[in-house]
Amino acid sequence: MQIYRERSADIQMRACGVLWSLSMDSADCKHVAQGGGCDAILGAMLFHAEDDALQVMALGALKVLSFNNVGKSTLRQRGTLSIVADAMRRHVQNPAVQSDGCVILGNLSADVASRSVAPVNEREVDVVVRGMLHHPDSLEVHEAACFTLMSLASSSANVELIRRNGMTRVALELAYQKHPDDVGNNIFTLLRR
């Protein structure tokens, strides 16, 4: 991927798709992460930051990698939270970018082994909230965003960031109005924190 980075976003997108496919097999996922797959995907995202289709494919691959312990560790070390938040900000109109981005942010901030959640920054909370507002009818975006906010709210520092965001309550109320049966419990729990 490194050789063709400057030549074609299409080649990079296809390579992200191959890495996504390889990562779907749990036995291969750690090898993708350890073998430079995370770096290649993140590099493609940064070099072709405006390419919507590439971002969708790259985030799909990162989402799979973010569920794997080796992938998660590698992605955390590479500053992936910031890169994903930037992609979500740039491609706010794309629901796939929003839902996959939320899942990645949630996965990378949560540490199941230590039962803790890493603090995030205002920008990361803001892109999750804005994604909900830009996709008022998307159950997929709302479910991913509510789950991510719930996960982030396991940290008192993150709860404060979520509360300080002026649009959080509006986004949560919108999600509840549109999808009460699907996101209602997460929203009620989140509002009590």
C-alpha cells in the first residue's frame, strides 16, 4: 500500500478492503495488526482524507481490528482516536463513517481487561453527538453513538465532557423520539450518570 499511496485512492481503498477481509478471520486479525496493516490503513486514511469511499472501507477494516486485543493495542498506539474523529468530522454526511467511527471510538477507549475506560477529549464526544444529529433517522448511527456514549460514560472525566457538550441532550432526545425501543434504555442510563 505504501508504494501506491500517492498514485491512487482506489488502490488504497481496495487494499483496505483486502485487509478488512483478512481481519475477519480471528486467527489472521492479529497478524494483520502486527504486520503493518493498521499503519497502512491509517496512512491511507490520512493521505486520502477527503475520499469518502476510502474512508468507509478503511473504517470498516479498523472496526474489525478494534475488536481484537492485538489490533486494539496497535491502534491505540497509533493515535487512531484522533484520526477516526477527524474522518467523522470530514464525512459527517456519510452514515457508514459515523456508525463505524462510533464503534471504533468506543472499542478503543474501553479496556475490558482492566474494566476501565480511557478519557477522551471534547472533539471525540462532539463527533459522536454531531453524527447523531446529522442522521436523525438512522437507527444504525443512533445505536452505535448511544452505545459509545454509554461506554465513555463509565469514566467520570468523560461524563463531564458529555454533559458539557451543548448538543448532547438534543441528540439523545432525538434518538429517543426516533427509536425509543432500540436506544431508550441506553439513553435513560446515560442521562442518570
